Amino acid sequence: MLALGFSSGLPFLLIGNTLNYWLGDSHVDLAVIGFASWIGLTYSFKFIWGAVVDNIPPPMPGGLGRRRGWLLIAQIIVAAGLFGMATSDPKLHLAVLVAFGVATALAAATQDTVIDAWRIESSADTAELDLMTSAYSLGYRTSNILTGSVILFMAQGIGWPAAYAAFAASMLVGLIATVMAKEPAKADGTMADRAMKMPAFSPLRIVDAVFGPFVAFFKTFGPMALLILLTVTTYHLCDYLRGPVINPFYVQVGLTKPLVAGIRLSVGLPASMIGIAAGGFFAARFGHMRALLVGGLLQPVAVAAFAILATTGPDPRVFASIMAADDFCMSFAGLALVAYISTLTSLGYTATQYALLTSALAWTGKFLKGFSGEWVKGLAHSSHDLLHAYATYFLYAAVGAGVPALLLVLALTYVERRRQAGGLATSARTS
């Protein structure tokens, strides 16, 4: 799970914030950088890839099984896409670079969908699922730190193309893990029964693949399902909104690539590990809803803190403090959300339902963040000061997106308690 988490996290920043850094370093227009972040919108349609991997056997010989077969295909395409990006110069072939980025993102979204299904179906119980989720998050966050910090050292020394090629080769970690992993059998019975009742590619099977996961989800949670989707959609919104502009912001402040990379690695990585451990412990000890609430409080504070850096300039101590707080807060919140939504899926629809929830997470954020560069430029036009515009934008993102998300978590907590109390009361009457 640790290795698969590493493989899952590897392409995320390479087609996201790190790509934005590369584009900013190549003096691509800030508005174009913002629009380029729409590459990540492919993650918003994970439920489509989930329906495919839940219902269609992989075209992969060798008896790897449904989950591992699709996983191996996705990982090979991710590696090829990253190599393609490495061969594309953004100054000369920006459209080609973006095209390879989209191909990488499609395969990466599929990889994530299959790994999530494998993690949920391989867990024996909720406690083991939380442990697997923590291992996944640790591997994911480790690769995020490497592709967000170490790559800056590499870009400074050997250039961006060679750095991207090196991380494309690092997908070998995931390929080896996929071959060594066991194919989960928990959902085999359910999926076999469905295959007998609805043959592959029959009209009934196609309808079930598209609508079955939605029907099962809303049948399980009733009207509460809408509140769950809305909460998940907004939970990381403030983090998404600052994503495309954060690395160009570092350039504007005057932080060098080696300084950013060094602090991310020496301060950010330990803070991330502590945040993951704290989030996992808190969720196991106090419950998923309370962990969600704490994460909802921490995220906007972390985003707002970057406004301080706009006033202090490239002070390494200030940057290190902000980075430590940010990585801890985001790791805690990320673990809390993943642990919560991992408990919401039904066997037979594992990949599709989890993908639906994570797509809901990405829908709003990945669309709105495409305008982030334009918004910062608009604020700069009003204030005639780009750094002041960045500071104002971070505060707007924290308050405008973080507070509504926190209110929705509070509402979901209240409804969940009412639901559990009603279930206990029904159980007592039945007894």
C-alpha cells in the first residue's frame, strides 16, 4: 500500500503545481498557467473510469485480475506520458506539453481509481482500512514532497526535462508493487452475481454501470447523500484555489528554487508525516467526523498564512514556519477526508462510488482554480502591487472557500449524529 500510494501521488504535482512552476520558470503568462491547471479536470471524471474498471475486464494477459490488470495498464501510460512531457519545451511546444499532460492525467486518474478500490476491497475491517489509508497517504505524500521539492534541486542542476524523465522512470516502484500485490477477492462474489444477471455490454449492464452506483449510494444514505457530496466538493476548495499560483508566487517573492526545495524537504516532509500520523490517530481515536471538523478548521488557516510571506519577503524562517504549518494541516485534513469517504462505498461498486466521491471533491476546485491567475492579475490591476494582490487572494480563498466548507462539515456532523441515534433507537425497539 505504501508503494502504491507513492505511485498514485507521483504524477499529481507533475501535472499540477510543479508543472506550473516549470511554466512560470519559462516565463509563460500567468493567465495561461492558470488555464493549464485545467489538465487536472480529468480527475473530476473518475466515476467514468470507475464504471469501466468495475465492469470491463482489463485487456491484459497474464492472470493479474481485474484490479491489478487495469492498474498495470494505467501505470505504463502514466510513465509514457511523463516521458512525453519531458521531451516537450514549453517555450516552443506548449500545446504538445499540455497534450502529454492530459494523457498522463487520464491514466493517473484511472490509476487512483483502481488503487482506491484495491485498498478498500483488500481491507478486512474498518481498523485495517484506516491503517491502509494511512500507509497510502504516507506514500502519496512522500512522492508529493519529492515531486514538489527534490525536483526543484534537480531542475536547477540538470534542467526540467531531465528531472521529469527521472520521475517518469520512478513509476517502476508502482509497477513492481502491482505485480507483487494480491488481487482482492472480497467483491468477487457480488461482481460475479451481477455478471450472471447482466451479461457484459448488455443494455441492462450498461445502465447498471452508469446509474447503479448512484442508486446504491442514494439508497444507503437517502437525502443525506446530497449533503455528503456537497461537503466533499467544498472541503479542499481553499487549497485548490491557491494551487496554480503558489509557485509563481514564490518566484515573485524572490524565493530561489534551492531554498524552496530545501525547506520543503527538511521542514515540509517531516511536517507532512506528523500530519498524516496525527490525522490517522485522531480519526481512529475520536471518529471520522471530528477529524473532518479539525481538518476543516486547519486548512483555511494554512492558506491564509501565505499572505504573511507577501509582506515579509523571502525570509527563510518565515517561509519555513508557514511551510511546516501548511504541510501539517493539509496532511491532517487530507487523511481525515480519505478515511471518511473510504467508509461510504458498497461492494460491487467500490471503484465507481469512491471515484464519484473524489470526483465531487475535484469538480468545483479544479474548475475554479483555472481562473486563479486571472483573479490575481485583476487584484494587481486594482492595487498596482502584485505581491499585495497575492496576499489579498490568499485571504479571500481562505475565508470565501474555507468557511462554507467548515459550516457544511458541522451540518453533516449534526445529521450523522441524528442518523446514528435513529439507527440505535430502531435497533432497541426491534430488540
